[in-house]
Amino acid sequence: MTAVSPIFLLCVVLSLSSTVDSDCYASRYLRQGDREFEQKNKKFFEFNEQSNTWVEVELPYDLFSCINGACKVAYSIQEPITKIREGEEGVVVVSVEKDTLGKKGSSSYGILPVRKRISLRKMSEVSVWVTGESGSIYERFWNGLRWVIAPHELPLFAGYAVSVFMINHTILALSEAGQLYQMQLTEDSQPVWAEFVPEFDRGASRETVQLDSGVVSNDNERMYFCTKNGQLLELLGADHPRWANHGRPPGANVTAITDAASVRPGLLFTVSGAGDLYEYDPTTKPPWKKHIHQQGSVGEYSLASFKACIIHSLIGAHSVSLFLLTKNGELIERRMHQRKWKWVVHGNPKGHRLTSITCISRDETNENPNSLFVTTAAGFVFEYHIQNYPDRDLEERKWQNHNHPPYAKVATGKSGLQLQLGRMIFPLDDGRLAELHLSSLGGEKLGPNPPVSTRRKPSIKYVWSLLDAPETEGWNAEYCTEQSGPTNCILGTKDETGDIPVSRWRKDSKTQHYYLSPEADSNPNPGDQNDNVIPDKWDIKKLFRLRLMQEEKSFFLITENNVIFEYLNTENTWFWLRHEHSTGIEGAVGNYNGSLFVVDEDGSLLIRERSSSDLTWINCTALRRGKQVIAGPPWDGALGQAPRAKPEDSIFFVSKNGRLLQFTVRTQISEIVISAQTKQKNLFFSNVILQVALRKFKWKDCRNPPGVKIASIVDQEGFRGNIVFVVGQNGRLFQYNKVTELWHQHCQSQHLVLSRLPGTAMRSSMSSSKGSLFMLSEDGGLVEYKWSSMEGWNWIEHGPPDTTVVLVGAPGPCFGGNELFLIGSDGNVYLRYLDRGEWKWRDCGFPYTAYDETDEEDVIDRNCDSKVSNTRPIPFSDDSVIFELRDGRLGEMRRVEVGNWMWSRVIGTPSSLCVTNFWASWAM
């Protein structure tokens, strides 16, 4: 017996070092160094613990690297490709990429997750429809003056959208649940979605059909769908639809339709789950045919379930080429020439795994009219120049790397679309879009251009332009309006009242900054590492001592000795209600749908809510994957707006180790059918349907920005939907997108260091993205971070109200988008308000300003100090705010007019030593 020495797979630990430019617009991609690992062997083994033996692995084989629980593919061992001459099996290998065996695996740049709901569809030259990762549908439309965005949301019961289609001028949408919806117009010409159910002949099965994906034929008359159970369906027309079920290949299924009658009418190409290519022709018998590899040919490539690109007359007048992708990320061609099929392997760029193909029209004016654009697993875009015949001199130039937009990666596994010659749109991994276009031929500000020659010149190259997305994806683009003006949904007109030209309507790529890869394990500001400490409990108590429960009816107070009281108004009588718990309560960190979230002295998150006629406690930390928390969102939504309970909603908290935690409350409406039967002359059955709301709680660790612990939450979805703004322990501002689960860091000058306290959001109208975040600087000054569609993001330093006063505590609350309350170190309340477009300060003092003017001990209770403490105040109504005084009592201010507030009353509390009457009761 020949002894075989096992080959051990060694783990190479790479030390990382990175430096960050202080310039705000410098790229902050944090990745490993360009270490290279050379693969010299063809066989590799792994140790099987169950059998206690070494087992040969099948190639390709991924090697994973895990750091702090975050795993990614560090290297991919590829199967060696040997050059095979064209022979009986009809296989041609265009090139032999020796460097793919060992040099820069596809994972050298990290592998992005697949965004399952993203899709693009070009409806016309001026209309592009998008389904975002949030499951929303929106349209980018050129109104003659600018690109505007119009929402086309599916109804709530339909769930998330995953793709849209247009057949015979009828728009269809496919939901994640596999249901089809048709857009219809009401009597007043308003678009609505109606369910579009597949209906077959009477002899066909009436079981519910769940669709998985679909394609439209070139003549726009037919649609083909593959179902979730692997069948092929055909839809002819939409006004008078006719459905046909073509079944599936013998012994296989249909997971993707790679081509719908582009080669010739009626001929379809599909890919099975096993990665085999099939063609379906209803005019032949049998209708299904499998395209096979001869055994021993080029790796017997397994195809990915993805739409192919079709190119006619590539090497001859009657040749047809289908460009497909393999599961291991290589480009492969199925070519028919002179009535013979053959496989042609084109490979992939060095170190990259291909995940999608973007087809473009053939440009006869170009020096190389045949090109494809491919997206890699790392979010790069390459242009592949197709050679009619192999040419060794052109091997190095056939893959042209267009990289990706600054501070963003292209979504992997998703095709882009060609807007016109020289212009393509790609979805980005962070939820936005990006246009890859020839310089001076595209971008956000240019609409459809007349046909021009795109013959390449040395001075013309492809460049990237970022396209903003709406708030459903966590971004800043505003929806169009029905009012006449530049943002009209149909026809844009110049704004005669404004002097700002269209060219300044929106900033370029510097509007949003710093896409930080979640896998990066490095601190962007190494010098600030010493500041990465969690605030102590005293700070937590001051920040979350007060919490509004019901406007003008109820709020909660946490005392210094960890007792929780509720201030209630019942039949015009105010009294204090004590809520007992076995452990002391540190703070009230949230209010959702009538339930109060508090943190006890052990760091456990508890819910206090009413169940029937009783009050109950729920320990959320004791649930599966529960965590200990120290802080939550500063506010619970806008006043005056009734909280809308959604099927699924989330509250975010900060953990003890400085990570962002998402606590999801999911409400499911279940129908219970109760059958009752009565027997008289006949037998009757009566069904009673009861609807029961069931709640499910779920924890999720959203981690933290790379290398920076979180100090506090500045705002949760108040300023921007689906976005949580946080302050790091290094005094920098970050945001977390709960749709894409990505972190961004905002541009901030080096001298501006934020305090670790929560902030407040100010947004005057939900129809406009314009607004501001207000925070305090480390030296006690007021800082504003302002967004507008014309100017983008801007920092504004308001400073303190006076040179002798610094601001303490957290800023807020704000009212009406033009009034903001703050507390000074002198115990006074200060109001920052807008007066005719100009910010002004007003000193509102504190209750009983005559307190220090008398020395009569029989009048003055020395336990009373009516100056305002630095406890974060709460709004009590749209014209009332509650502050805590230094003696433990509460003071209320009410608005007299805009910019003018007066102290209205002082409220005694059970914890204050200042003598004041109050009523207290207990709730068990």
C-alpha cells in the first residue's frame, strides 16, 4: 500500500494595520493587506471529526476567517483549469488563468450579502422602476426638468415586493410571498394594486400557485414564470390573460428562466436547481432537452440560476451565444454555430467571483461593439470585452475594472440596466443607486440624451454618479408632488420664486459619506481608544428618569432610590401611582404601543404593560438571546401623531458593552375557526371566526461601528425612517440602516467632538426630508447637523447661550420644527428658536425666581431648590414641557406664543424633600 501524506490546511493569521486620512472625503474602506497565497496543489483534505479520518474536499472550497464572531471567506481554493482543444465534446477554454489558483481569491475584498428584494426595470426611456431591499416600489421618472421619485407601494397585506414587470402596457408586481399584483386605475385615475391570480383551464389543478421569478419576452406579449416548486408557467396578455403550465424537465426543476424567446420565438432556456441547462420548445417532441457536458470535459460546470445575455452573430451570420454564470463565479458561453452547440469558458477576473451579468445593446459605432458588464461578489463592476476568437495579446485587457462608486459597493447578484448607450444604472449594496456612464454623458442632473456615437476616445472614460433613494431605504430623496414646479410628478416647471439653478439642486457624491464595512476590525480613530468607556449609572438615571406615556394624561418618574412612579390624571384628578418590582428600576428607556420599557439595576430590560385589567411585567432580557441594556431611544415619536402599530416594529437599545441592539415586536393576526353544530330537522354547521393577536419578541445584535463603541442613541427614525443615529465613545456621529444593516460614519471635522449624550431631531414636515439633528459638543455648546436637498449635510455650531454658561444634560425636546429647549449650568432653561429665519436665544429662567431674595426661615424650606436639574426633560403636550428641579420636584412650562414660554406650575413628587402635597397610590 502506498502511504499518502495528508495535506494540512494551514490558517495564516495576517496582522492588520491601517491609517486613515483626516480629510472628510478620503475613502475609509478597511480591509486586509494585499497578502497573496499561492496554491500549488490539486488535492486538499479536511479532517472529519465524526469518522476521525481525513476526507478529500470537493473544489471549489472556501476557507473562512472569523474575527469576533464575524466570518468571511478568506480564500477560495479553485479547481485547476487545463486547456482543452476543441474536439468532439465541443468544449473551448478561452484562457487559462493560472493566477486564479492562489493569487487573491474572490474573498480578498470580502463577500457581500445578496439583497433578495432589489430589482430594476426599465419601463421607458424616461421611467425606471425599482424594488428596494425594504420591499417598497418606487419609480425614477424624468419630468422634463429633473429626475423625480414617485412611490408605488404594494398594499400592506401584500407584503414585500421583489420585482416588477410590464406586459402590453400593463404593470405587474411580484411579492415575496409569490403572489402577483396588477396596477389598475380607479375612476378618479388613481393607481391601485389588485391581486392578479393565475387561472388555468378547468381541467388543471386549482391549488395555489406561488411564483418565484419571471421574465418578459422580447415582443412584450408574453411572460414566463418559474414557481417556487420548480414549474414553468406562461402568461399570454394581461387584459384577457391566458395561463399555461409547461411543467418541468424530466427529473429536474426550473429555478431560473435564462432566456425567453430571444434566440427564436417559442424557444426557452432554463436552469435547474442542479445547475443544468435545459431548453424548452413546445413544437418538438419531447419539448424538454438537456444541454450536457461530455464526461471529463471542463469541470462539468454547474450553472447559477441567473438570466443570460444573448448575442447574435458573434462569430458568424447565424451564430447565437448565451452568456451564463457558473456557481463558482465564472463566465461561460453556450454557443451555437453551424448548427452545433459548444461550451466556451471565459473565466473570471483575477481574485473575483462573478455574481451577475448586465446586458447592453450592441454598439456598432464602438471599436469593440460586444461587451458585457459583470458584478462581483465583492461589489465591483467589470467590463468584459468579448473576443470573437482567442488572442493571447488581448488577454490582459479583456477584463476592464470599473471598481465601484466612492464609499459604496455595487449590490452583488443583481443585474443593472442600460438606460441608453453609454449609461447604465446599478443597485448599490447600501440601498441607493449608481449610474455608470461616460463622462459628461449622464448623471443625476441629465435626462435621456439623443443618440450619440460612443466611440471611445482617450479622454472619455466611464465615471460613477450616485443616485439618492427614498426614505423607505433609509436615504434622503423626496417624493414628487402634484403641485406645479420642478418636482411635479408629470411635468416639471422652473421655480420662478427661487434663484437657485437646477445644477445646484443636489450635491454630488459628497452628500453621504463613509461607507464603513461591517467586517472591518479596526478603529478609525485609534487615538480615541481611551474614551471607549460606558457611562456610569448616574448618567443613565439623568437621561432616562422621565418618560411620557400618554399625552396630557400620564408620565413616569424614576426616583434616586430606584422606585418607579406614574403621574396619572383620572377624572380631572392628578395622583402618583407606584409600580412595584422586585428589583430597583434604573431608567425608563422606551414607550411603544402603550407598553413602557424600563431597565432595572441588573441591566435587564423589562416591559410594564396592561393585560386585561391587570398590570404585568415581562423580562425581555430573559428571552432567547436577550441582552442587558443601559440606554434606549431619547424620544418615542412626534407629539400629536397617534402611534401606528405595525405588523413588525423595532426599538433600539445600547448594550453594556457598547453595541446597538434591536428588539423587534412582531404582531401576527391569527384566525381561529370554531365550528358549532345543531341538529334539528336538518344538520347545520356554523363557523365562528375569532381573530387573535399574537406577539413575538426577537433580539438582534446590530453590533457597532468598526472599532468604536456606542455611547448613546441620538435619534431612532424620527429624523429619517429606517435610520438610527448614534454617537460613538470617540465623539463621532454614526448611523445604522436597519434595512441594509450597514453602518455609515458622517463627515466631521477633527476639532468637533460630540458629547456622549442623546440628541433630538427636528423635522417640520414628514413630506420633506429637510431637517436637523441637535446635539451638544464636548465643551457644552449646541451643535446642529442639518440636511437639505440642495445643500446636503452641513454642521452648524450654535455654541452656548452665554459666555458664562455651558449647556448640560441632553438637548430637547423640540416643538414645531422651530423651538428647542436646553438646560444651562446655571440652572436656567434656555430656548433656541427661529424668528423670521434667524436663530435666537431666550433665557426662560426657573420657577420662583424670587426664592433667593428672602431670608425668612419660616417661609423658605431649605430642602427646596427650584433651579432646574440636568435631567432630560420630556414633552407633555404640543405646548407643554416637564422639567425636573434640583430639589426633586417637577416644573411645567407652557407656550404663550412662538418663542415665548412661561412657567405654569410646580408638581410635587414622592421623592422630593421639599414640602408639597401629593397623592400616591400603589400598583402591584
